Amino acid sequence: MEIKGLSEDNIKKISDIKNEDKWVKDFRLESFQKFKDISMPNFGPNISLNFDDIIYYKANDLDKKIENNWNNVLKPVVDELDSLGVLESEGHLGGMGVQYESEVIYHSMLKELEEKKVIFTSIEVAIKKYPEIVKKYFGKIVSNGENKFAALNSSVFSGGSFIYIPPNTKLERPLQSYFRINSRNMGQFERTLIIVDDNSDLHYIEGCTAPSYSESALHAAVVEIYVGKNSRCRYSTIQNWATNVYNLVTKRALVDDGGTMEWIDGNIGSKVTMKYPCCVLKGDNSTGTCITISVASREQIQDSGARMIHLGKNTKSNIISKSIAQNGGNATYRGKVVINSNALNSSSTVKCDTLILDEASKSDTIPTNCCFNLSSNIEHEATVAKINEDSLFYMQSRGISKERATELIVLGFLDKFREELPMEYAVELNQLIKRNL
């Protein structure tokens, strides 16, 4: 089953395929009207997409339920995911979901988490089984009129994760979702909704890949996270999209009193990335952190950063951005920090470091920092550097090749990001960086 082109009829078809309730279909159609009214972004890189050429829904077998046994998944799909290391990583996790094209095809979770009343499933299953929870949060943190691509996602969303962590629950192992685009002109529009209730803790990991085609593909996801009182959520992602993918994502967390939200965000690949994870620090004494890396190579634009909105008193935020530009790539930091007039005694620190590996590459730092009370402060530091020739010479004099020396310098530059990843994902990141240098 394949649905190509953007129209009201096609949106109704997607809703009918999923056998959705009227409120979901109405939400999709309302979002489509907003999509038509909203202009393309007036900042950042040029986005050249023909929305009628994109495949908005694709699934191989509509009658199959989500599997929890790899033996029941089509062998070519299993072999492909196994070659990407997806199956191997499952042993380190509390639960895993896998989306292939438009649908979640596999889902598993440890029995001990089920006994704790943890919910980890696809957004479609959640809409049917837990409608009251979904209605309370869905589309509230990121509205369907937020921007053109949030409106598009709200019109055609398919797949994605729903997680609910009950109060006073701490998970010892991360939960993970993996997203794979495997077709030409494919669009993937997963919708992720995470609720970490009071006094709870979650680490969620996301991975994304796609093969390379000459035609453009589109990934336009929406992520909404609610962090309860004195709770903590860490969202780690390494996106290794192919160089034909437009990666246009809206991610936002709302953080209550004493809560902590951490975005660990890696962008390696894609034709264009526009992604700015956001923390809205609504509660007093809440904290937001965003640590990002972006690697831009030939004909790639990585336009990424973070947004921190301080509303509560005694709130703190920390942004660390690491960018690498090589072979004519463009790695840009674009961020925003706003400390509201009522967010007394709050503070924010922004640190942006860029490493440029050749004369053809470029990087820009575009911060917007606004502080609206006298008891708060924002610190911003930005550095742009080239590979130190003295360091290269020293390592080469010790018998290390120039390529290996460059690799070691780059990996050292990214240490702060790697330190925040579980060991197996830090190793994976090292391999991805080496392949992209």
C-alpha cells in the first residue's frame, strides 16, 4: 500500500487505513488547512521540495500486527536491520520499537517494566488503548500551527512512539526506537509523545538511517515530552540520514517544578537539517540541557542548535554545540534563550565550538539571547578553529599518518558529546565519524 501526493483525500485515506476515531481524523484535516496557510521557514537553508512527489504512507502488509518476535518479521527486513546493528543493541535495552517506512513493525519490552505499569508502544496503539492520556498531551506542547512542517506531520503522521512512565518509577535500562526510510521519495512522519510522571526517570534513545538515492526524501517528525515534578528525561539520538534526506524536526519538552530535561542530539548526514530541541522550563527550579554535534560535509547543510525558554524561578539551562565542517559543508549553530521577566534568579550558559577542516567549508553562529529581569544572566561563548597544524606535525613526527591524526583530533573535539552516550553508542558514533571524515 502506497499513498503519494498531498491532498485532503489522501489524508483521509491514511486515517481510514488506521481506523482512527473522528477526533484524530478531524485533527489531521485541521492541520492540513494550517499547513496550506503557513509559509515555508523565512530563515535558514533553502528547502526545495515538491510535496506532490513525496510518498506519505507506505506499508508492505496492512493486516499484520506489530510483532514481538524477530522470527515473524520478513527475513530481508530482519537481515537489513541486523546489518545496521539494531538487533544486537536490543540486549542492552529495557524495550525497543522499530519503524520501517510508515509503520512500526516490531515492539518489545521487559516484563518487569510491564509490571511497573510502564507503557511503551506505537502512537497508533496508544490512541486506541489510552485515549484519555493521549488527548491530554497530544498536540499541546507542539501545536499543529507551530510551523509548516509541524503542520505537515500533524496531517500525515504515521508511526512513532508513545511512552508513559508512572509516578515514582525509575528505569534501569534505556528504551529505544529505530526509524528506517528505505524507499525513493519517501517521507517519514513519526510522532513521538513521552510523559515522565512525577518523581520518575527515563532514558530514551532514537536511531535513524536511510539509503542514498538521487531523489530527495523527507523526514519531518514531531517530538513532545512532558517532564513531571522532580523527574528526569534524557533523549539521546544519533541520526545518520543519507545525503538526499531533508531532516526537518520539531522537538519540545515542557518541564515542571524541579524537573530535568536533557537532549543529547547528533546529526551526521542528511542534505539539510533544521532541528532545534527546546526546553520550556515552566516549573521553578527546573533544568534544561542540550548537547549537540553536527557534521557537515560536501553539499550538506547542518542548521541546528537549541532553544531554552525560562518561565519558572531559579531555572537553569546549558547549551553545548559542537560542529564540524569539511569538504565544503556548512555547519551552523542557531539558538535561542529567553529568560522571562518572572523567571527570577535564573541562568543560562551557551557554548558553541566549530572545527573547520578545509578552506571550502563554512560555519555561522546565530544566537538570540534575551533576558528580561535583572536577577538573571546569560553567558554565551563561541569559537571557530581550524585543525592545529602544530598538533598534526607533532603526531606525524611520531609516525601517525595525517588522516589518522586528523581523526584523533576530531574525536577529541567531540569528547563532551561522546561522554553522554552509553558505551555501545559511543563506539557506534566513533565509527560513524570515521566513515564521514
